[in-house]
Amino acid sequence: MPNSLLSPTIITREALRILHANLNFVGNINKQYDNQFANSGASPSGKIGPSLTIRMPNQYTVRTGAALSTQDTVETSQVLTVSTQKGVDTVFSSQDLTLTIDEFSKRYLQPAMSVLATAIEADALNMIKDVYNAVDDNAAAFSYKDFANGRKLLNQYLAPDMGRCATLTSGHVVSFLDAIKGFFNPQESVAKPYLTGKIGKVNGFDTYENTVLNPFQSGTAAAATGYTATLTNGSATVVLAAGATTFKQGDIVTFTTVSAVDPETKLSRGFLQQFVVTADYAGGAGNLSVSPTPVSTGAAQNVTNVGAGLTVAKVGGGASALYNQSLVFHPEAFTFVSADLIDVSKFGAWGARQVMDGISMRIARQYDISTDTVPCRIDVLYGYKTLRPQLAARIIAQ
């Protein structure tokens, strides 16, 4: 009996399975398959870039006493653009399609999906630069106490208990495993055992090692920056007085007397609110863009006060510091959205499109008469965005 050919659907499903096994950050954040584009697919010819409007939770203040005190509902939203198309291109013959799926997977799909997963993870992990809450260990080695302080920050910003995750650099994993060796139970329930890099469930966190989480290069500003600043209520633009040093997107800063507040009671937490720089700053007097937007009154209040003449300090080391950073987070801090590319099989071509756990993948293959080869392409179209950075925290340590 002749061997039967592997179908594009079987190959695409296997490719998606392997891709998911290699996505331990994207695999643990909020993922959406965007069915708004499922009927016709997104264009593969450069016209990609559909935008999604994502509504954020409404916020309210609490009155005291019996007197009615109505308040307007101010709805906010964020726009996410699905505009990144990545893929892997290869060549295989009709004879290769007579292999078993295990053989085909080992020869073609596993190496292809490994490199594609790395590229997608590296993209998505750029969202760590949006996270403003951080545990700074002052250039000391990573310790379990740092991990516990990251957990404390998530608690203080009301991250839900269920579903929490930790993504650690390889360097931090060495110290982490040494710290927990006396009480770590590898038999504890594992939510996603198929994901690579899984360490285990520790203190309520599904914990992973991620080799794509690279060190961060900060700006030339030292911990004592020499800058003074003016913060305005409701403005993400901070006015800096004259200075010479720089900030990089992702640097974290604080301002004297500007403390964090409890998200519900609006009472001071007793520590300075941390802000992340959202665009590179070249130095000198000017406007520094930060997140979160400081709000000192009302339902959206997140700081105790704003004002002028505030001393600016940098979190995470001295001038031009290169430091390692790991991440603890709740999945709702980030979102990853995948949309369909057009399914070429409906035009009679060899190909398929499949969706698995929020990721849409397409495979297409066609004979090239000019080179007498049969090239094949595997594509994913996606976008990502940090929606609720307060539900995440960086751990900065050696």
C-alpha cells in the first residue's frame, strides 16, 4: 500500500503545537484570536494593520454618608494594532510528505518553530519596558526575597491571586533554584506542563525560565540624576529643569513626595510611585514622557500629589547601568492578539489555516517552475500591548 501524503491541515496543527510549547511568556498572557478578521482574512500584501479598540475597566469614588453624590462614568480605551507578520520559509518535496508526522516534525517543523517562537517571544517581551513597578536590589545578586517583594507589589496593586506567573532570566534561575531547593515540591500541580522552561509553581506563581529575556541598558543618568521636575495632574509629560544626562525608554524614575496610593482607598502606600520613561530622552531641559499618568484626585487617583521642584531619582542602578531583569505578572497585564491571514487553499492552492489557543497560523506551498523547487512558507500575524502594567513588576538584580 502506498504511503499517504501528509495534509497541510495536519502539518499546520503540528506546527502550532510545537510553537505553543516554546512560547512560555506569550503562552501565559491574555491571548485573543481576533475573529473580526476571520471571514476574509488580513491581507498578506502589505495592507496589514487592523486596529482593535480595547475598553479599560471603569473607575469610581466612594461617598461617605447618606447624601447622594453622583459621578460621571469616564470610559477609557486603548488601541492595539495587529501589524506584525513573521514566518519561516523552507523547501520540502512531495516525497517528504510521505514521511510520518513525527519524522516530518523532527526534520522540518521543530527547528522552524523553535526559531519562530524565539522571534515572537523577543518581540512580546519588549512589553517589559512598559512596566513601571520594580524591585530594585541595588546591584545585589537575585534572591528569593526579591521574588517575594515582587509578589508584594502585585498584592499592593490588587493583581488577582489566580493565574500569576513569573518569567526569570537564566542567571536569576540559578540563584532562585538554590534558594528554594529546601522547600520546592516538583509534584505540585502544574497548570501548563507542556510549556518549555517550566520550573514549577512557587508561592502561587507558575514560574518559568526564559532565555530571550535580555539585560536592559539604561541611560547615562545616575541614581541621583541631578534633575528637578514639575508634574501636572493628568499629564504624562514631566517638565525637567536643565541637566545633561539621558534616559532610555524603559528607565524607571521617582519624584520626591509623589507617593503611590491604594487603588481603592486612595490612601498613601508610604512609598514613592515609580514611573517608567516611555521614550528616549536626550538630556537637557525639556519634556520627559512617563507612565503612568500622575493623577492626584478623583476616581483615577494614583499618586498623593503633584507639583514643582521635585527631585528626580532613577531606579535600577547607576549611569549607563546594564542590568538583568525578571518579571512577575498576572496574565491580564499584557495581551497578545492574532488574526487570520488569507487562506490560500480556497483558491485551490496547497495550504491551510488553523487556530490554537488564540494563535492563528497559515501554511502555503507552491511549485516554482523557474527553480524546480517547492518552497513553503509558515506565517503568523499578530500584535501585542501592555494594557494594565500595574499588574506586573520587574525584578532588577544581578
